[in-house]
Amino acid sequence: MGYALVQLVNAVLSLLSFFIIASAILSWLFAFDVINHRNRFVSQVAYFLDRVTGPLLEPVRRVIPSLGGIDISPIIVLLLIQFVTTVFNRMAAPSLIYALG
């Protein structure tokens, strides 16, 4: 049970990282006019990614302004997710596996 819980937490953190990277790439494609919002599928994907990553990125965007039009908040959030993953796997995961089996 504990091992499954650890795997679930790691999977959710990895999925969040993937969504943040996909959102950043999609925003670059919009900025360079490679794709546009008129495509319904692209618009729905962008809306979904914005709704998922927005609550993670907005607090960082409020603290750190964009640097000449470059938004570094995804990089900072990805680093924080990596930090949380490492701390969880080193400290909490062994005790969860030991306690829950």
C-alpha cells in the first residue's frame, strides 16, 4: 500500500511537470504564430493546460516579473517540483513504505 502511494505521488508530480512543459511550448507556438486559437482542438488543449498549470504558475508570476517579455515562472516551478520530488523520495517515501507495507 505504501509503495503504491509513493508511486502515485511521483506520477502526479511527473504529470504536472509534463503539463508545465507542454504549456510553455504551446505558448511559444502561439507567440511565434505557428498555431492559432481559431483551431478548436488547439484552443481546448490550451484552455486545459492553462487551467491545470495556472494555479501553480500564478503565485510565482506575482513574485517574479517577466524579464523583457520572457516568463521564467515555468522554470522556477519545475525546479520546485524536482525539489519536492527529491525531498519526498528521500524522507517521506521510506517511512510510508515501512509503515504501510
